[in-house]
Amino acid sequence: MSEHMDRRSFLRVAATGSLLLSGCLGRASTDDDSGQPETGSSDDGSDADGGEPFPLTRHGIEFDRGLDAVEDIGLDPGGTVTNDLIAGIDDGTLLRFPAGRFRWDPGARVENCDRIGFLGSPLGTAIEVPTGANDQLLRIEDAAEITFENFTVDQTNDGAVGTFLLWARDALHVENVRFRGRANREDGIEPSAFNIKLLEPDGVGTVRNWVDREGSGWASYNGSSGRIGALVRDGHRGTLRFVDCDLREFGNNALYASRCQGDVQVSDSYFENNNVASVRIGGEGSFVENTRIVVSEDRYEGPRENEDEAFHMRGVLVEDSHADLGQKTAGAAVRDCEFRFEENPTGAPAIEVWSNGRSLSVEDTSIRYDATGPSVIRRENYGSKGRHPPGEPPRWLRLDGVEVDGDGETRRVVDLRDADGSRIRDCCLRLPRSEGNGINVVRSADVVIEDTAIDVAGTAVIERESDPAVDLRTDCDGEGVDDESDSASDRSS
């Protein structure tokens, strides 16, 4: 196929619905745009919109040819892109969409590709999801390298849910994608916005500047059929990075990435009012850094349904042990983050390690807690989680340079259970209006609490079947106090 296929020839073949090209077999694909100017330029700085040379290198991925969706393929902005209109895309093709609006029926499927890319215009390329559609708009299962950039996914039609499956072996780049409209169907079946995997252990992918501020109803868990932002599950073995993302109001995790073999890394992002968790990860190599996570009832204006069901808005949730995948290597981390829990109708903690989770370190992180709940940071007991076996040692929780402050009410600020080897150093835990306790240590050996200030109405440290080494400061800026003082700890049976 030539670099720019003759439009008339393409349409004549496409009318038969049987265009088969050498590299990939495709069926209509749905994309849409978030016209942010910064992605309009390629790696070499050339313009990615009409009239200029076609950029064929994107984020280190080199394409063999570029096709214009209108000039070369014959798509009609404002019309309907059917599955017969795009019957095939040659391997190594970067397909560019001009500014405009494309109504795209679900069902696009691209197979047996080495490299394929979809590039919207920095001036604005929108994909309209048809009324009632909730099937995948674009499904790419086993390409070596994939790019998907500069689209706005418009799902404002009744019952419309935009969803994309992108599985790459070696490289994946998604950038400047914005979803418009709330995924909130009457039947409660709301597939994830993205289903993403890097299939090879050395594969690397980046999702940058993805924005979805009305994911679904915030309590739309719907028996696990509710809307997920990005689902990263079994088969992801590489490294996937989420950078500069803004994800809000998902009913079933904004990032669900704990039950996979690979790493998931989140940085420089913002999350708000997401059910189950804003970020759900596990294992060494997975982390959240320089990210803000907010829960605020006052900021939510979406539907108020199903709030008596599975409704627990956490910030970060960690789990490592899976019935089918075994134990991930311990070592998840949270660092340089800010949590703001203003009003949380669910009472869930800001950070939680489930019973099937292993170790977690939290460093240089602040938590403003004005909500009401059992705990702010929680490490669950050793035990199964449904069908998933317990997380095996190490099961420690290590807090270093963590500040918890606010006017909230909680039974304990930090809850440690079956957490041998835990360390709490250089922390400030200050909830002076709470009637609860500071740190609860249960069945945990070799625990050290040092250079830490605890300001609560209850007891600073509660110990059960544990004997932590405790050395507290008088306040967040003060000197240490004797760890043998009655105010320092309480040993309970």
C-alpha cells in the first residue's frame, strides 16, 4: 500500500467490506480527542495537523507510513464510521484524524499488528459514542507498539459508554485523552474506560494527561460491573506509568491495578471521590508519588444511588496475593503525596493494606482528615480476602515523614495488625478533636515508633500482644518524651 492510498480506490474496495492488508486485520475503530496543544507535535517537533509533513515518529515508536482518515481513508466528519468503512490498516501505519467530530460505532478490532497508531488533531478531534453503546470502541489485543493520542471521547448520548482495550507487547503511549459525559447506565453494566496491558516483562507504557471528571456514579459498584477508570489485570507483565492524569467519581476504582504481575506507577496526578480506591496497586515496583487524592461530599454533584451497597472511598488500596497469580514481591510505596478527606460518607481510610496485602512504605506524605471513620491508615490482619490467600511476610507498614492533621473523628489514627517489623518515624499524628487513640499495635513484633508526635484525646499507643519500642516527641516541632511515661502507651490484653 502506498504512503497515501488513493481515496477513490480505497472507497471502492471498502464498499465491499473486505479490505485485507498485509499487516493487520481491523474493523471499525472508535476514537476521539482531547485537543490539547502540547500533543500536536511529534518527537521531532513537526506539526501533526494538516498541511505539514506527516510526523512518523511518536514517543520513540517509528511508523512506516501515515494516512489521513479523511483524505486517504474517506471518513466523513459528522457522519457515521461503520465497521465496514475501516476494514483494514496496514502494519506500521499511523492514522491521523483531522479536527472534527466522528460518530463511531463499536466493534473495531485490530489483530496481528506490529505497530499501529491513532492520532487526533491538536485543534480538537471528537469521537461520539452512539446512544446505548457500551461495547469496546477499539480493541487491539497483541500489537508490539501502540499510540493513541489527542481524542475527546463524547459519551453524552443516553446510555453511551466509551471503552478501549489496548494490549501491547513492547510499547504503549496514550496521551491527551479526555472523556466527556458520565458513564451511568440503567442496567449498571459500565465497562472500564481503558483495559490496558504490557504483555512482555520489559514492555513500557505511559498514559499521560488522561482526564475524566465524571467517571460514573460514585457509588456505582454494581456488583463489580460498575465503571473502572483503567483496568490492569492478569497478563500485564511490564511497567505502566500514569502521569498527569485527572480521574474522578468512578464507582469501581479509578485505577484497578493490583491483580497483575507487572508494575504500575502513578505520578503527578489528581484523583477525587472514587469508590473502592482512587489507586489500587501492589508489589515492588508499583508506587504512587507526587499525587493529590481528595474525598469531598461537597464537591460531588452526581447521582446519589446505591450508597447502601459496596461503597468505600479509599485513597490508596494495596493487595499482593491473588488466588490465581500467587504472591507478588512485596514493596509497594506511596511518597510525596497529599490526601484530603473532607467529608467521606463511607468512613473508609485514606490508605489501607488489605489482609491479602504485603508491605507498604509511606514517605513524606500529608493527610488532612476532617472525616469520620475507624482509622486514617490501616493495615488489616493476617487472613484471606474472599478467595484470595493472606499476604505473607513481610507485612510491615513503614511511615516516614507522614503528617496526619485535621478535625476528624476516628477510633485510631494508625491501625497495625499482624505487621511485624513496622516502623513509624518522624511523623506527626494530630487529631486533637478525636476521642480515639493514636496508634493501635496488634500481634506485631519488632515494631518501632520513634521521633513521632501524637496528639489525640485518647491514648497515644495501644498495644495488644505486642511490645513496640516507643519514643515520642511532645509535639510536631518539640523534643522527645520518655517512652516509659503513662501517656506514651497503654498495654492492653
